[in-house]
Amino acid sequence: MKTAIKNLENKEVGSIDLLDAVFGVTPRRDILTRMVNYQLAKRRSGNHKTKGVSEVAGTTKKPWAQKGTGRARQGSLRSAQFRKGGIIFGPVVRDHAHDLTKKVRQLALRMALASKQQDGKLIILDSAKLDSHKTKALAEKFSKLGWANALIIDGSNLDENFAKAARNIPHIDVLPEQGANVYDILRRDVLVLTKNAVEQLQERLK
């Protein structure tokens, strides 16, 4: 499918062919959900921790005799029912990541790209390069383009001035092609791909 290429002045400067195998697949909610859950689980630090009975500081002496006191039998003052006692089955340091096959991950990325294309939220940019790193000038360009909430994906080498200028603008993310991922694509309203990024993504996903 042919799609127009625009520049930062919102003028058409050409067209590009988008592969149906990448941008024409039918999005499936279940695949996209699995991929988002996979990404969010993988980035969790998993460093939450509570102390169990064996880790709590305190005496190991039996509080009182097993029988004859009229009280409930107790074996340790470090048990959960006592003040400053341990936590039973509390969270421990662990890895929350789970497996997802490479084929499913690639399919999910194709579906995320296709969903933006089918929703009319995909824009192909000639290049993401600036002569200055000033945020104000770039913010004005984005305002004229109507990009209030956008993810911009460039080729493998980001333009340093563009990346610096964009990083202070709220709700605007800039990523290199190798950093393209389902979660970031779906969380932003508009997806902007440079011509270079399209070529590299199609080579990687076709």
C-alpha cells in the first residue's frame, strides 16, 4: 500500500510502499494483550520483600509451657499472630518475567503497527533531524502538526539534536528502530515513523 511521506513542515515530499505482511495484518486483541503483559511483567523489579518467621529477630524460647496455663499453645514469639512477628507467605524477591515465543512477539509488533495504520494514526516522516537542540522550535512544529501525544521512531541512529529537543515535550517519546515495541506504540495516540525506520522495520519483520 502506498502512503504519503511528510516533512516537519507538514508538506508531502513523496510516497513509500508499506508491505502488507507488516502493515496489513489483522490486529488481534488477545495477541496484543499477551505482549503488553509480557513487557510489563519483564520490567518489574521484583524486589519487594517481607521477613518470614525464620528471618525475624527475636528469641527462640517457647513463650510458656505447652499445658497447664489455660492459654492457647504457642511455639514462638516470632509467629505471625504476635507483634513484630513474621509474615506468612509474604512477597519475596523474584523475577516476574515469563516466556513468550519469538514468533508471537514479532506478530504482536506487526499487529501494533498495522492497528495504527488502519486507524489512520500512522504518519511517515521524511527525516527526524534538526539544526538546533532547542525544544521551543520543535514544540511549535508539533503543535502545527497536531502531535500532542505521539511516539516517533527513527532509524538505528537517532539525531542528537532532535532527541534532545523532543525529550522535554510532554507525551512525546523518541525511540530508535531497534527499540520499537508494542507497549510504547499502543500507549501513544499517533505513531510517527521516519522513512529510514520503515525500511528497517520492514526488513526485520517481513
